[in-house]
Amino acid sequence: MKKIILIVGGGMLLILSIVIIYALNWNNASEPNKYLPPVEDSNKQYQTQSDNQASVTIDVIPKQLGIKEEKNIFFVSLNTHTVDLDFNFVKIMILSDDLGTVYSAREWTGGRGGHHLNGYIIFPKINPKAKQVKLQINDIGGVNRNFEWSLNLK
């Protein structure tokens, strides 16, 4: 009888532990931004852009963008319930300007995998003669997405 009580009690403790761990991870997944380093908005005039195709919603917010910036930073939020977001985001995100210059990403802070990711994609300095930039995110859900902004030249 003691064996049965120990087995049932141990099983209940295991189930309770799994539920607690899942709940903690669920809360972290719903607020992944709180663990990212803060980036000040140097250019609040740039609008957030969204793309919702192939069951994936991508929102992009320029956090630091301009011809005078030493690095250009975009906050990217990806959400889906069907596509695994296991990509090398440094390779699939490309910044280009209206002069034809292509800028490779230097860093992605959001990790990879799962269905909900947020992070900063960081690019180098933009050509000072550029008037527009385009952020292209390639082949997520089989779709290439483009986000474009006119640069504030002040």
C-alpha cells in the first residue's frame, strides 16, 4: 500500500512540476522583449510596418535609422502558429538603399526556432547619399517580404 501511495504521490509531483515549468515558459514566450537590451528610438518619425502572409505576421519598427547613424537597428516581431521560425536571420534579412547598395546584417538578437520571436536586427552605416531603404526578409513561409522607409535627411 505504501508503494502505491509513493508512486501516485511521485506521479502527481511530476505532473505539477511539468505544469509549473510550462507556465513559466509560457509567460516568458509572451514577453520575450523584457530580456532584450533596450534600444532608444533615435528616429520616432519612422512608422511600424506589418506583413501578414503565409500564416506568419511580421512587424518591423525602425529603432535607429538614418544616414548619420553608425549602425541601423530594426526591432522585428515574428508570430505564427504553423511555421517553425528556425532561420538564420542574419542571412535572410537584407537592407538595401535606393542607390543599389546592399547591407548585410551584423547581428540578430532574437534567437531562432519556435513560433514567436522578437529581436533586433543590426546593420552597418548607410550611404550618406541614400534617400530610401528597404528591409527584405526572405523565404519565411515561402514568402519574401519588403519593408520600405524614406530617410529623414535632416
